[in-house]
Amino acid sequence: MDWQLATVTAIRPETPRVKTFTLSLPQFTSHRAGQHYDLRLTAPDGYQAERSYSVASPPEQTGEIELTVELIDEGEVSGYLFDGVAVGDQLEVRGPIGGYFVWPAGPPEAPLLLVAGGSGVVPLMAMLRHRQRAGLRNPAVLLFSVRMPEEVIYRQELEGLAAADSSFTLLLSYTRQAPPGWAGYHRRLDAEMLVEAVAHLPVPPQCYVCGPTGLVESAATLLQAQGLPDAAIRTERFGPTGN
Amino acid sequence: MPFVNKGFHAKRPTEGGHKLPPGQYETRDFPVLTAGPTPRIPLVNWEFRLEGLVESPAKWSWNEFNALPMQSFNPDIHCVTKWSKFDTKWRGVSLDTLLEHVQLKPEAQFVMAFSYGGYTTNLPLADLRGGQAFIGLEYEGKPLVPEHGGPARLVVPHLYFWKSAKWVQGLRFMADDEPGFWEDNGYSMRGDPWKEERYRSDDPDAPDEAHFRL
């Protein structure tokens, strides 16, 4: 798996602190939804920094990948991507990488529960986009926890998907500030929320949980407590590190 | 001419004379990375085993294990997800101490570490000897918490940290190298951060055009 020089063909703001970079790849290898790429920056003095970014685009979108990047405070790589990179620039990447946090990992008709915190939604979006592009209609729920309305990455697309596809349910939860008139969840992820999310699905689902450590730990433990087997709960930590 | 990102430069110099392996950055946090839910292991049920290619297997209860001679370790650790953390403070039992309790068969060359919760990772036996590896029971002066692999985790700081199996239950000695959990999912068989052996295709013996299950 060699490094290759991708060309930035589009940069799309998703939220005030999140941008999606479309990279055209000279050597495109079809990825699985949930996989990531490594990105490497090289300074003139030879210093190199690498980070991993989940692919947001589905494998059906060939020849290019979309990486959705959150700006991290003091972030060496995200800071450069936000301020130093324009359409037409080149970036070194290699991938796709990661064989466990991928969907489908079993029968694609099995119900799917996706739980995201913040930018943890990115690999889950690749799964939803793949599901849609492949014409799969397995029952699916995305429980997406954000602090406030302007932080909902892919909002339009997710709401459109939920409106057009009755087998997909979008459950948003705002932990700090909800939009005016909001009747949905307005709290941190808890046991009741996960019970309700699972209840939207006909049989116990395959679960993918991605977000900051606290959310992932708590969601995985609560799903376990509902009797879901460990093998049905796949987790990935994302975003600024904590603990 | 090697590729350069114009205008890019290091934001933070590395402090205190520590060296970062290629592609790594320093973090002050201790990030948590696992593939599934965190197992909770009651200490009364906990045991640690050495098995496989040994003349007779060894087994310790929690109390027996804690009665073994302990040492302090202050390694720099390196995660394949790119973070490194300097001067981590551990207490635990050296693998050299544990290996005194078994007689290895001569063909034993590799080890599969196995964990509560089903995690496995493979290592060359040579990477566990000579003061290079230990079973960590305390971190920063406190019992190791489950999120970081408690009650006990393998710590092999000179390899990427996924080799340092959390919730470790035992070691199985083998004649041939076999992939563990992440290795079976495309990661390096040895994982030397200084050679940047992150993925199977980075391994010196990786076939040129092999298609791994990445």
C-alpha cells in the first residue's frame, strides 16, 4: 500500500469547524464503508506529520474519496488543511485501511444501528451512503449526538435520506442547545435512548458506535446491558482524544 | 525530488529530548482505542496463564499474581493511530520474571497474547524478553482502569501499542507466527514504530502485490 499524490478537487464546509475535502486519486482502490486513509504532510525541512481520516464517500463513488475533517485546536494537520490547502493542491495519502469497523460485515439485510457523537458520524455516513447507493433497504437507525444545531454534519443529506426512505430513521440528540421548538432528545446519550433506538428495529441489530471516548464507552456498555452480544457491537474512537 | 506541502511546518517541537518515531505526534492525553465493548473482569475470577509450547503450563490467581516481584516502568508509548505519549508511569511484573516459572519447549519462537473479551495479538518471543515487556497492573500510581486494559494488560512499549493487549488473560507460546485480531485485519505482524511497520504491507516479508484483508 503505497503513498500516492491526490489532487484536491473540492472543499465543502459542513459546519463552522468541519470541512469535506474531495481528493482525486491516481490509483483508486475500492474501499469498504467505515475504512480510513492516512494523510501525510511534509515540511520543507523534511518533518512529516500523519493523521488518519475516515472516508465519508461510498465505494460506489469511484476515482476519488471524500475526507471529512474536524478542525482541532492547535491541530497541526487539521489546521494546515483548513488554512493552507486550496482546490488544485496535492496531498499525500495511502489507504484504504482498517478491516473491522466496516459495514457490511455480515448479511447486509440485517438491521443496522449507528450511534455517532460529533465527527464520529463520518464513517457511519459512508455506511449510509453505501446502503443507499447499493439499493439496500435493511432497517437502519442513526442516533446522532451533537452539542448544538450548527454542529450537525451532513444535516441536509441525513434529513433528506430519512424523508425519502421509510426504512431509515434519524434520531438527533442535542446535548447543550436544541433548535427552537425541538421535540426530540435534548440530553446526553442514555439507556432509555438506546432502548428506543433498538426498538425501531425488528430484530437485534449490528451496531457501530463512533465518537469521543466517553460516548463510545457509555453506548457500548448500555448496548451490552440490553443483551446484545459483544460481537454485534463495533466501536471506533474519533476526534480529539480524551481521558 | 520528494513531495513537500508548501507552507507546512511543525507546530510543536518535541520536548525533553524525547524522540518521536516517524509519522507520530505527541499527546498528553491517554487516548482509549478498542474494537468493542470494554470487558469488566471480577478479580475473584481473574487468572493469568502461560500455555502452549511449555513443559507444563503455569497459572496465577489475582492474589498469587500480585505476590510476584513488581517493578516500575516509565516507557514512551506509541499508538498506530499516530499518537505517542512520553514517560508513562507503570508498575507491574516483568515478563522475564514470569518466564522463570515455565520451561519453554525449544521450538517456541512466537507468542499469542489472549485477552478477556476475545482479543488476541501476536509477537515474536524475542520481543518479550530482556526487560522489554511486562504485565502492567498500576498506571500513574493507581490500579489500571478497565478502559485502559485493567485489571492487567500486557505492555510492550517498543512495539505499537495494539501489541500491548488490554485485559490480558495469558500468553500461548507457538512455533510459527500467526496473526492476532488486528494483524488478521491488515496490521503489521511485528509493529516496530521506528521502522513504521503499521500495516501488513509495511512488513519486510510482505509480498509485493498481496491483497490483504484491510
